[in-house]
Amino acid sequence: MKYKRILLKLSGEALMGGRQYGIDPARLKEYATEIKQVVEKGVEVAIVIGGGNIFRGVAGASNGMDRVQGDYMGMLATVINSLALQSALEEERVFTRLQTAITMEAIAEPFIRRRAVRHLEKGRVVIFGAGTGNPYFTTDSAAVLRAIEINADVILKGTRVDGIYTADPEKDKNAVKFDNITFEEVMNKGLKVMDMTAFTLSQENELPIIVFDMNKKGNLLKVVSGDNVGTTVNL
Ligand code: UDP
């Protein structure tokens, strides 16, 4: 395996599958199976999952809700998704721990970096819930932050497109995919990989990002093996 410790970032929307809202159990099971495959290869896996399928802070704010209040609702949404994923992984007999940035003792451990690393060393999948615990951030930022904290080799951003293109491939059929691209090129070309806060945090800490299609069976294992799947953003 090319990577020994990974941080997998999944968007909340990905969990919707074909639905308009919430969680699609079939999609959840597929993800659990994909994750299990890499765990079985001895790869240490940490996961951050978004909450956009349930609630987005900015959406609340645009409807007149207090932004900070909305952001906390968004963070709680990520905990709901984290619990769902934890349950799906355990169904596949993968050992897991959930740690949250906002303490909720009855359902998860608090985030403790050393403890998270210990879990990883023991082969447990660690899910980080509640984002960074702060409003005005995204789960992409949480993913990069946790990845740096646990010394992950790479951040894997699972999406529904298979990489970074010269233009939005869902809108422009002449768009061409990059296999490799530098952080600087992404900036100069104005491409969107993550929000700027997350992106620059990754760049400053020399943490490569791989954007890949998580919905294609076997792709996660391929990425972790070092196969040429998706787009790698590097220094
Ligand atoms: N959020 C936040 N701080 C964080 C992470 C998330 O306030 O550190 C809130 C924010 O309101 C965001 C929502 O949680 O809109 C859901 O997260 P995100 O949009 O990143 O999820 P995704 O789009 O990946 O599903």
C-alpha cells in the first residue's frame, strides 16, 4: 500500500445516494464495504464526514437564522452522519471509534489527539464528528486539520467526480482531467478543490490531497494502493 495512514473526507451529500435529503442505507453500506477493504490491508483510516445532506449553516442564515446557531446545527448534522457510518462499519465487523469536537459523552469520545492515534495504531477506524467544533468553518477544514494532527500521509476527498478538471465536467464536456496538479496551479487557474481555508492549511502543511470518485467500486483501494486514480494535488 502506498499510504499507511489516510484521512478520508466524505461529503454529507454523498450519503444521500439518489435521495434529496438524509441518508441512503444502500450508499452507506457501499461506503462501509469500500472502507473495510482498505482496513483489511492494514491501512490506518480516519474519516471526516460532512453534514450537507441534513443541514448547512449558510442555508439557515439565508433563511434568517443566526449564522452561528446554524453552524452548530450543521456540526450536529455531521454527528448524525458519523453515527450512521459508524453503525454501517460495525455491521461489516470493522472496529471503530467516534470522537467529536463538541463533547457529547453519551454517544462519542471527546476528540483527544493522542487517543485517536492510539486507536489508529490498533487498527480501529476513527471517525471525527462535529467538524472543528467552531462556526464559520467547514468539514473540509476539519478534515485537513485532523489529518495534520494525526500525521496522515494524505487526505482523500471522495466525491462524485473522478478528479479535478480544467472546467466543471458536469457542465462542460470539453473539460480535461488532471492526473497531478500543484497547489499553486489550482490557485492560479482558479479551480475549486476545497474552500480556501482548508486548501491553504493543506498547502502550508505539505499535505497532499487526492480527489477521486468514491462512488466507483474498488476506487478507494486503488487510490490507497497508489494507482493512478483521481487527481493528486501536491506541492
Ligand atoms: N460546520 C461548522 N464548523 C465546522 C464544520 C462544519 O460550522 O468545523 C457547519 C457548517 O454550518 C456547515 C455544516 O456544518 O455548513 C455542514 O458541513 P459541510 O457543509 O462542510 O458539509 P458537506 O458540505 O461536506 O456535507
